[in-house]
Amino acid sequence: MSFPDSFLWGASTAAYQIEGAAATDGRGASVWDAFCRKPGAVVGGETGDVACDHYNRYADDIALWASLGLQSYRFSLSWSRLFPHGRGRVNSKGVDFYNRVIDTLLFHNITPVITLFHWDFPLDLFYQGGWLHRDSAYWFADYAAFAAQTFGDRVTWWITQNEPQCFIELGHKTGYHAPGLSLPQREVLWAAHNSLRAHGCAYGQMKEVRNSLMVGYGPVGVTSIPQEETSKNIMQARHHMFSHTDESLFTNTWFMDPVFKGEYPEDGCHFYGTDMIEFHSSDMEEIHQGADFLGTNIYHGTYINDTGGEVAPPQGHSTTAMGWPITPRALYWGPRFLSEQYGVPLVVTENGMAGTDYAMPDDTIIEDPYRVAYLRQYLQELRRACREGVDVRGYFVWSALDNFEWAEGYGKRFGIVYVDYETQERFCKRSALWYKEVIESNGRNL
């Protein structure tokens, strides 16, 4: 059994994690440039200044991915490379760079998928209030409309935001990610609210520019998995997946219900109590413009028993280098539950694992059998979802290259292609060659 004939196979990256050239050709600073210079913020004091030097090596990288049979490539635009101050003056050299990337992808018959925001908020706009400023929704929508007008003649697939749970919760509450804030809960909710408005306003403006665009939205798919596949256990897992269980914003409903249902979840509003924000009904009208598809990033899930309780992983359970549990069934139950809940097409925009991969002196292929095993098991579960009628349009492995893993620096390697950061040489990992065979067979070889 293969995947649907039109299924799109690809790999993902993000601008700050791979591009480098942080102060080259007119790029403005982002919150991540500033955060990386905060003592102790990033492991080893590492930065994205050079990263994978993709800005200078994009043509070779794309040729390599073409040789691996990638049908699609999801990447993000650096907002401050296009608008050094976040708004106003356009940086023509930034436009030229992304035009070259897009044209090179199309030359190799690789479908580009563009994410507008993958966490690198322009620093100048942050100093004006960032996501706490009400006008941030309009700043973002103007940027989105420009991108649609400039690149939409060749790019059909778009994602407004990547993982709002992360850039809001980790960036504005815990301070673990840029911009490194530890705000009171009410202000965190305002930042989340404005980011949701930004998605809706961007969606509306992009569709006005080019109605033919497929404009999606890319939150984390926080996944609950039934411990046993009984009707009662499945019901409890579904309920858990779309419920608020603590004060964290690592939840599906807070970032999805407003977009697809036009309301915040009642249990979340009750949970936040006096911290809950008050807003005009027109705000929800801005948010509730929907999305043409739901991009979901799923790496692992939580097992739920038939009473609705979370099941602790067994002692000595398998984890990735990030310490995340390996739970392949997340890629069946996550898409299934999301499809049932929101009724829109899905794209798995990220899935993969971090390893501590290393190269021996004479290696031309980096051996990573654990990643092959991981991807095979997860993709078998995704294939099951497709076979049972879940409308999944594509799958993007994270990541096309080893890269700057945010606050973890360069030690955690997610790529199917190995990067020697001293020489900037690329080496295929065994998983890349295996993934090529998966794509060629449309998943029949799983």
C-alpha cells in the first residue's frame, strides 16, 4: 500500500537556522540575532551568524536535494532580510536572493513551500512592542501581502506562521527562546492574540493579492495517543488532545479554535480566569478567516489511558537526542484527531529526530540507522492514517540539513544531510538515501 498518488514528499528548513549571512547585503537584525548575544542564552554562545552558509551555498544545496529526489522544499523567508526594519523600505538584495532560491528550485522541479514567519521577528519592530503591539497584526499582514505579490507568481503553497506555541510560550513566558521574555500570563495571552490576528489578517490580504494561493497555518500538533485502541480509550485521548490541562499554551485549541471555529475554547478561558483578555468582536472576525490547510509539526505524543489520565513512559524508554520520547503512533492519531476536529486538509510540515551524528575521517555516507528506523515507524503510521481516509496532502522531514537548533546550538543534529560546520561540506546520511527510496516508491517500501 502506497500513499495517495498526489502525495507531496519534501524536507523543511528555517531561515535563521541555515542561511547565515546575518549582516550581509542589507539584512536587518532579528530577535534571534540579539538573543544569541545574551550570555548563557544559547549553548556554547553559538549563533546563526554563519549557520550552514546557505545564503552562499543555496544552489549546491538545492542540487543535492534534487539528487535525493525531493519533490518539495519548505523554507522560511527572513522577514528582516526583505524589510531590514520590519516595514517600510524593501531590501532589493533580499528579494533577489529569494527569487534565486525559488527559480533554482523550479529549475530542479522542486515545489517551493514558503513559511512567512519561523520565529525571527525583526528587532526594530520588537523594540516597538513586538507581538504585544496591536499593530503587529497589520505589520505582518503587509509583509505577507508583499511576499504574495512578489513571489506568488511562482509559489502556490504558503504557511503564515510556524509553531506559535513555541514563539509565544518559549519566547514570551519562559524566556527559553528569543526574545527571551518572562511576561505575566495576561501579557502572554495578548501576544498570542495578536499573533492569531496576524495570521488572519495575512490570510485575508494574501488571498486578495492572489486568490489561487494555498495559504495554510502551522501550529505544533500537540498529540494524545490512546494507550489501547478501544472506543472508550480513543474517546478519552481525543478529549485530552483538545483540552486545557495546565497554564501552558502548548495546546491545540488555543491556537486552532479561533482560526477554524471563530472562538477561544471555553475550558481555556475558564482556566485562565482573571488573566483572560477582553477584546472587541472584530478581533475574532480578523482571526476567523480560516486556512486552506493545516500544517502540523508532530514529533511525539503522550499516551492516555481509558480514564483520561496521562501514562508515564516506561523506565528506560527510547528518546531522541532532544530527550523527546519516540512514539510513532503520534503520526497516526495526531493527523486523525486533527482532521476529525477541524475538517481541513493536513500537511505534516515537520517530523524527524535529533541525533548526535558524527563523521569518521573516511566517511562519505554518515550512518544513522536509528533515524531510518524512526522515520520508517512514523511513516508507517502516517500511511495508516491516509489509508483510512485522513486527508493528508504531504510530508516534510525535519530537516533537510543539520542546522542551528535554536537555544541548543549546533550539538543536536536533525538533518538527513550532515554539515561539517568547520568546512561547510555536506555529506548524505544513510537516512537521506533511504528517504530517496521512500519517495521513489511513494511509500511502498515501508
